[in-house]
Amino acid sequence: MPRSRPNCSSFWLLCLPLGLLAMHTHAKNELTVPQQVSLSPDMSTQQLSISWLGGAATTFDLMILRTELNETVFYETVPVPVNPMNGHHQWNWTSVEPLECTSLSVQIRSRDGQMTSDWSQTQILQGSDLPSNEKFQMYPQDRVMPVGANTTFCCIVEEGKFFGTMYTGKMGIMNTTRLSRRSYAATLVNQRPSGRTGTNILCYDNLKTKLTGAVVFVGYPPLPTDFVCETRDLTSTVCQWNEGRDTHLYGRRGTSYSVNKSPEQKQKRYTANQWEGNWTLVAVNPLGQYSLTDSAELSHRVRPVAPTNLFVPVSAWNATVLWQWEYNSYSSLALVCQVELNSHGYKTMRTFSGVGLQSVVLSDLYPEKDYSVQVRCGAQQNFWKWGDWSAPLSFKTKTTVPETPDAWVWMNSDNTGQVVWKPLTRRQSHRQLTGYEVTFWSPEENRTEIFSSDTFAAPFNVTQIDAFSSNKVTATVIAKNSDGVSQPVGVLIPLHLTDEEALAVSRAVYSDKGFSLYWPSIANATCGYVVEWYEASCKRDCPVEWIKVAAGNTNVSLESANFQPGVRYNFSLYSCSSEPPELLQRWQGYMQELVPSSPVSLSAHQQDSEILLTWGDIPLVNRRGFILGYNIYVSNGPQLTLLANLSGVETRSYTVKGFSEGSYKFIVKAYTAAGEGTGAPASLSLEPYDWLILEILASLGITALFLVIVTFICYKKRKWVKKAFYPDIPEPKLAGNWSRSQGPLDMKPSPHSMVHIVEKPEWDSSKEMLVVIPEEDEDDEEQRMGDEPVDTDEPTSLRYYNQVVDERPIRPRFPDSSASSASSLDSARTDVTYTGIQTSGSSLVWPMDPQGSSEGLRPQADLSVSCRNGGGGYRPQMQPQAQSLDTGLASPEPSLEPQAASAGGYKPQSSWHFDSPVEAGENSGLAPSLGSPTSIASTQFLLPDGEEDVEEKRQLSSSAATWFTNLLSSTKP
């Protein structure tokens, strides 16, 4: 058989990996494995320093693991050059967690590109979580950290216990990470400055029966400022500086200072016995250090000490301040000194200078005033800084007479006025005032008045001042206290009033500086001007204010605490000269304009087809601004439609045109620069103009027609009207001789009176008659008249019926008459009494029979009369009840309400006579009485009815009862 050749390609693929493996093994043998690995921890900085011997290699792989859990913490390739001094390689690693938290394992190997050596032997940094260390622990302790840094804390649980939580007051419960069997870590991020005691972090076990904790202090590195050195005694050095930014680190962690390498100190002041000229300040704290430098010549850094032993001799207007210096070297030093004068919180500064200055004089002080003074000085040449203030010294000036008051004169419009002056302040009065004196004087005579210290006006009357013989009268005002009187101030009294209305009034505008007023220069204003102001609503004895302006000035800005918004003020400019004040110019203005506080009084009237709106003016005190005009609105439910805008305060009417008939509500609002005020409403129903005229004419026509018809009917029926409303009274027909002349009637009461009843066997049922009512039928009448005392001596009362007596039911005599249809038996009944002639106010009667006995009629128990309306019967008048016989002449009692007499009834006569001359003679000594019925309310007799009078009476009654029927039915006159 032939031999087969070997496959070269397969062999090559087999040999290539073997070659590469041999080359790699050879490279490892060439790289040195790191030897003598050592670990040096810095617990405060959490830095681990690793050193080793690595031969010529410059690149190494470092791996750091947590030993217990074998977790990689750090694995990087780092270049580490060899230290030529000792041949070691050294690299520093900073841990996030404190190095005490758990054990760390470190391994290193050399690297050259892709080739590496073997790992070095493992080096372990022992942590505090070893089983041999059983305590409850937390790290780091009392660490100082800069603001904004992150800090990781670890808690090592006690052996045999279980972890619970980590807690801080700012974050609450913290998120934790497990580092080992017993160790847990948590991180505070972006920390803020801590307090004086730092920030606490606590760790609890799972049962919260055990805890441990740590404190971290967070702050800033030092940053001092204002480092400067100076001399106080012209020899030694004093350096001072400010701490600058607060480091939030205190105690042993606070900043320490050193000047020119002097021992560290906490104070911010350095002193040296000699002037050094150059200085360096170094500030250090756990977070860092900072340095400042300064240099200067001695003469340029002199700052004197405070003056001592101040003393102040005083007078009323001046005071001298004396003091001493601590160093004698100041006696040759040129000084500039400030004296601060304080009076009730009001401070003033005065400056003095001199070599070795030790005293100053304070002038222009106020009497009886409390002051305090303090002094400080500085070098006049090469001034550096003011020295320290001395201790304040208080003093009080002496008293003296008051200052001169500021006086003015106010004139009313009725030739009266008052001299007014401004109250003196406590500073101006110099002590308690005792009063004021006002003197009205002329070269010939004077009059002085005394006023109390709280009075600031003296009234006067120009009429009384005119009695002075001089044409000029001056009022002088002086103030008094216990030290004496002030200098007098005088004002001339104007004896003739100025017509203020003749001067135009300008507007005064208020600004930040007050009311600014300007005027042209006046030649005769030799002593200046006076500007006065007061509220425009005031008319008499106004609380006026004023200011005096020096001659040559033509403007002034007025400001007062009494200026109020919405109040109009009048300003007046007067000239000051040897003559009485002369009014030159007037202004008006508001500090701030407001809307009117009250509406206008609006009324609406229809004129033809238009509506006239008129309104009144707003009172000045309620305007609260200059009225610029009025806005007129018509109300459309809740909305207002503007009809017109009227400019000007004088326009107070407006005619509304083009409205159809209907009801409208109008509102007028006044407005100022501040806006509209409240509106005044007025409502009106607009009617068509043509219909309105027709209605008026129709009403007048109907009224005239009615009057014509009434006049015509009355004229046609004049006889009936006269008969119905004014009937003729028939003459009485009596037997006997009645021709004697009438005379005064003697009204003496009669001893008795007889009632004569003439019975006739024949009688006509249609005629009227008297009917005697039995006594028992009068019970109801007595009950109606009230429970009055019964007088059995009073005259007998008979009931008289003005109709036919019949057994049948009584009905009206004229059923067709509308006037008599409503009448009844009661309405036709009239009570009458048979009595004699009665005097006024008396009804004394003695009833008798014709033979002189009293058996015919017995007295009734009641004198009362019940009057009812009858169609044509007799209606008696109301009369007070008669008193008993024992009372003599009786006084009238309250009467019942009188009834109107019927037009057709019978009326009593104004005169009467006896029945016969014989009876007249027999009773001449007594008050005559007739046997005829009389009305209770009348002392006149009724005439007996004769046959010839019956028909006439019936006709009168009939005509009165049926007047309306006849009026409508009859057409004859």
C-alpha cells in the first residue's frame, strides 16, 4: 500500500496556541510580582497609604476588597513611579467609608500593556468589626467637615445583636448599606453648617434597646478681614481685625490667630510695645488657614483714646465742656474733636480743633433744657480715625424769660375778630408759663387783658376799637413766667374790612413738599409777607395757621400736620408794612381730592314731551374736591347708561329728549379729580304730551258741565229747594188776646205744672196724637240710658209718635220715598216731656191735674230723651237731665249727641204766650207754664195741633221724605 502524507494545515492550527502559551508564560516570568506590600492608614482623613517593591514596572493593578463579604471596593490600573531614594512604589487611596468600619484586603500586580504579573500576597487592614471587638460602635467620631461635603457613617452592631436604624435630626431615618456581618453605612450629603454642638447621628439595634452615635461638625475655613494696626499713645502698636465669615466652628475647633509668628490666640487683638511697621496675620482652623498683611508709618495711624473726667459749667444759653487726657503725649498733638449734644433724642454734632484740646464752649442752648454731651477726638494732621467716645455727661441749663410769641390777627365778616398767637413750646417758654397779656393801644390810650397760659386768642370788636382817637390800633402780646415777661410782639388791627370777593381765587396744588405758593414781588411789603390758611368750611373765629415770610421771598411751601385729605383750605397772602395787613392774593386747594361724600338732591319733571332734571349744590364740606362736572345716567336694571357728561360746577339742570312714554329712573353723580361720588336717583313716568292736554281739557269740561247742570236744576226747582231746605215756619193760632207787646221772660221755676190732655170722642186715624206708654214698657229705655239714679220728682215722660196709632204693624207713610224707606218705628219715635217753662240749664217741673191734684199723671223714673230720625215728625233737642227739686237751679250734664232736624219737621217758636189771660193773671207770681209738650233740649212750647194744621204738617213731612224722588221726577218749578 502507498504511504499517506501528513496534513500541514491541521498541524499549524495545533501549534499556534501552544506557541502563544509559551510566550505568555515567558512574559510573566519577566514581570516582577510586587513584594513587601505594607498598609499605613490615616483614620482622620480616611486615607490608606500602600507601598511595595515592584521592580522596574511603573503600572500596577490595585484591588481592594471588603474582607468579610469579599466585595470589591476598588479595582483600577494606576501608574505608580518608583521612588529612587528607597526603590519603593507608594500610592494613597481615600475611602468613602471610615477605615474602622470593616476589614479591607489589598492585592497588587505589575502590568506592562496586556502582560501582568501574579497578584501579590493579600494584605489585610483590620477593621473594628472583628469578633474580638464586641462593643456597639460608630465611626467617624467628632469629624470636622466643610460645608457642602458628604460624610459616610458606619455603625458596628454589638456582637449578638441585630441592626435596627440610623437616624439624624435633619434627615430622619437614613438609608443604609451593609458592609459586613455587623457593619452598616449611611451617608449625609451636601451638609449645611452645624450648630455650636454639631450634628448628631444615632444608631439603634432592632429592639431599640441599645444605641450609639457620632457627632459631625460642619463649617467653613477661616476668612478674617479688616486687619489693621495703629497706635493709641504715639509709641506702642495695637492690631485688630474682624473674624469675617462665621466658621460655625467653636471651642478647640475654632480659629486661632497669630501676628508676626506670635503664639496662637483666640483673641482678635494684638499689642506690641514698639511700632513694628509691618505685620502678618495667620488664621487657622481644622478646615484650613488664611493670612493677611498690613504696613504703615506711626504718624499716619494715630487714633486717640477717649477723653476722661468730663465737667460742664452751665448758664441759661451756654455751657462749657472740660475734659482730661490719659497720655501726656497728647499735649503737643494737633487734635480735632467732635462734641455730640443730645436733647430728648435729638442729636447735634459740633466740631472744634486745637493743639492738646481739652475744653470747648457750647452756645445757643435753650434755657431749662436737659442735655447730655460726649466727646471724641482724632489727629488733625494725617487724620486716620476718630478716637473712642467719652462717657456721656448730663446737665441742665438755667431758666430765663419766655421767647417772643408769634401773633396774628383774624377778622370775621361782622366787624369782630381776634388776636391769635401760637402756643409756646416747652423749649420756647423756658419754664412753666403763668399767662399772657394782650394790650390794645394807640398813642392816646390803651386797654390790657390778661389770659391764662392755655388761651391763645383775644377777641375784639372793631366798633369798640373805633372809639380810640387814633386811626391806628396795635395789639401787643407778651408771655409771662416766674422769671419775667417776654419781648412784646405787635400786630396792627385793620379797622376797615377788605373785600375778599374782589380778589380772584387761584388753585393751590399739593406736592411732596406741601402747597407751593408763588406771587409777584410787592414794593410796600417792607417787613415781608404773612401767609395764612384755614379750612374753607369755617366762617367765624376759625382755627387759623400762618407763616411769616421774609421780605424779598416770593414763594413758600406750606406743610402742616393738620392737613387732611378731602378738606378744602383757603390760603391768603398779606403784606407786612407799617400799615395794617393788606390782602394781596388768595388760593384754594386740597391736600388730596376725594370723591364727594354726599349725593346731589335730584328732581325730575315732565315738560311737554321732555324730561327736565334739576339738582342742588353739594355742601362744601361734603364735596371733598373741586367739582369738575356731573355725569347723568339712566338706569336699565342693574346697569347704568351714560346720557351726558356736564362740565362745570355751575350747571345743575339737564333736559332729557327723545324718550318715549314709560317709567324711567335717572341718576346724577358729581365727580372730582378722584372720581364719581354717590348717585342721587329720581324716577318719572313719562306720559304722551297730546293725551295729557286732552285729559286736562276733558276734566275741566266735565267739571264745568256738572256745575251748569246743578245750577240749572237748582234754578228750575228753586221753590222745591226752598220748601225742602228752608220751609216757612207757620204762625201759631191761639185763643185769647195775644196782642200785648213781648218782653223779657221771667224764667223762675213754677211750683207745679199741669198736663192737659184733651180727649175727643171723634178722631181721625190719619192724624197724629199723643199716646201714654205704660210704665212697664219703659224698662228697656231705662236700661239703654244707663243705670242712673232715679228721681221720682222729675217730670213725667210720655212717648210721642208722629204717626197714626194702629194695632197693625207700623210701616212707613211714604213707601215710595227712598229717604223714608229706611225709617222704622224707632226712627219715628220722639220722647217728649210735659213740663212747664224751664230756665236755662234747669228742667224743674211739678205735674198737676186740671183741679190741682197730682193724680192724673205720676212722675217717671227717667228724664232721658231718646231721639230718633223721623221722616216728618217733630225732633226734640238734647237737654241735660233735670236735677231734683232740692237743688234749686240745676247745672247741665253732658248731653247726648244731637240729631239733625228733619227739613219737614216742626220747629219750636221763639216766643210764646199763656193759654188765656186768666191763667196769666193767676200765675203772675210764678214762672208761667203751659199745658203743651216741650222738647227736653228746648225751653220753647209746642203749639197744639189744630185741625187746620194737620194737612200742612203732613205736606212738610212728605216733601222732606221724598225730596230726591221729586227732584228726579218733577220738571216744574
